Amino acid sequence: MSKKVIALVAIVALIAIVAVCLTACNAESIEKKLDKAGYTVQVFDSEEDKEEGIEWVVRGSKGEVSIGGGVDVDYDYVTVTKFAKTEDAKKAVEEAEEWGLDEGMTIKRIGKIVYVGTEQGVKDAM
């Protein structure tokens, strides 16, 4: 009897974890995370992008760049793109790495979602 209860609890826990993972990776949840962290956020969800295999894009920026007697940068940004296919996300990461990333930039992929931006910006979006 106790083995059945343990198995049932394990199955329920697994279903809960999968449900959280599937609902946590949408444009609205990323938008809320970035907004809460103080970013200015834009969400793009156009039919043209969908034809190209992109489901949605979220861009966030925080801070300012001041130019006066030199450049003072206190600026974080991130672009999060969800592709329709995992293969397209992998290809986008490979192409970005081939072009080369600017100093201080990072790129990460989780499944169909690609995060590109400053290290702090990517951390804040994830």
C-alpha cells in the first residue's frame, strides 16, 4: 500500500513540475520578470515573425548610456526570442557565435528560447 502512495505522490509531483515549466516560458512571464527588475520592456508578436519561425520576442533595457567627456555605460539589456522549432533556435545561436559577440554579451538557449544580452540582463530574464 505504501509503495502505491509513494508512486502516486511522485507522479503528481512530476506533473506539477512539468506544468510549471511549460507555463513559465511565455512572453508574459518574461515581461513581468523584466518589468519587476526595472527594465523598459517591449513585446513583439507579429504574423511576419511567425512566418519566419519566430513565435515572439521580448526586449528589455535598463540604465543609461551617457556621452560627455567619454562614454559612461551603466546599461543592461536582453532580447528573448522563442522559435517555433528547436532546430531554428540552435541555428540562431550558432550564427550569433560565428558572427562573434561583443564584449560583455552572453547568449543562452533553453529549448526553443534564446536569450541574448548583457550577462545581468540574461540573468534577470531567466
